[in-house]
Amino acid sequence: MDFIQESPFAKYRIQPGTRVHLANMDPDDAGKWDKDKAKKAVEKERARIEEWQEKLYAESKQSLLIVLQATDTGGMDGTIEAVFEGVNPKGCNVASFKAPSSEELSHDFLWRIHKQAPAKGMITIFNRSHYEDVLVVRVKEFVPEVVWRERYQLINDFERLLWLNGTKILKFYLHISKEEQKERLQARLDDPTKHWKFNSADLTERQLWDQYEVAFEDALSFCSTPYAPWYVIPANKKWYRNVVISRIIADTLEAMNPQFPLSLPDLKDVVIPD
């Protein structure tokens, strides 16, 4: 059963049980779109997101979780800025997950994640997420394989728990090429206003590109479910990335169909005093 409404970009959704091979997915894909057309479409989809988000917040019976994952420079921050411009911040949160604190490490790996899950009526965006515990943790060998291998099923169970509690889940992997990453890193070096974004550790991570690709492929293959689908979004062209993600989110909110609460029956008799 498909729990997410079909859209023109459904081809990017990973069907459950599919073995993902990122080398076969073109990060430069833009279909028949051009930049100007995409920018106009994003404005339209943002308006739809704003409209449905207001109803979602007012209804306060459902919630939406959006997970963003990518390699370094993949564009998670830019996606959030472009897609959610104008959304009412009262009904939308962004949670970023960096290296866990000592307190977080003293709990199970999902403890810090569950605390950030959206309350009813809310949209929450995970800028990185619980998947770091089968990505960087795996590649850097912070825990043995016998530990991280079990986490795929635990993640699926956790996401099903959220879904059963009324949370729709969309997960987007922003797929860029190694060449595109190099250009984006170089752009940070060339522009003094972007120096703050550059971290020499990114170069170390870049040397592990192949290992990360395998780790991403496993996460996408093992954890795309009917209730929490993964989408592999071509992200070399930022404008195309934005239109795809905004359309999928807007379609999902519309399919959730939140409604404003019914007005109180006696409001017609209310008189505002002078």
C-alpha cells in the first residue's frame, strides 16, 4: 500500500526492497526543466506548503517529518532556505544533529532523535538525522559492525512508531557527484564570505567518498518503507533539487488533507466591545 500521494517526481522514490546503486542515478538529471521554469514552480509550491501548513498547525492532529541527508556540501541548508521560505515558524522546526554529547552517548542512539520528532500540528526538518548512526558511525568504525548492522531494523521500527502516531515521513537524499562536491568546496575557498563554511575536515571526509557511498546505498536500500520512503534527489542543479522537493512536500501535505477546526456555533452572536 502506498501511503504517499503520487507526484510527477515519484520516480525518485525508492521502492521497498529495491537495491540502490547510486552510480546508476544521474545527479545532473533535470528532466525537461530549465532554471527559470523551476524557480517559478518553486514559488507556486511554497505557496501550497504555506497554505497546508497553516491548516496542519490549526488542526493539530497530524505531523510531518522531513529528513535530509547528503554528503558534505550536498545542500541541506540551501534546501531548507529555498523550500521553506515564508513558512510560519510557529509550526515548523529545524533540528540539526552533530556529534552526540556525552549525555546523548549514555543513552540509546535514538534517544536524542525521538525528542526532536514533531508534535501534532508541526513540521520538523531533520538536517542530518538518526541515519548518521549507520553512516559516519559505520565509515569511521566508531562501533563494530555487529552494532550498526542491527540499527537498520531499529530505525524502521522507530519510523513506524512515528507513523502510527500520525506522523508522515519523507526522507530525501541529496545526490551530488564527487566532481560537484569539489566545485562547491573550491567555491568556499574562492569567496571570503564563505570561508566560515570551509572545514579542512571536509577534505578528510572526501577521501572516504567510496565508503560513504556504500553506506548510503545500504541505508537507502534497507530503510525505504511504505510509511517512510526515501527519495534520491538529483542535486547537482540546486534549482531542480528545490522544485522536486517542494512539489513532493506540497503533494504530501495536500494528501494529508488537514482541516481548520469547526467554528464555535455561537460566534455569530459575538460583539467586539468598543
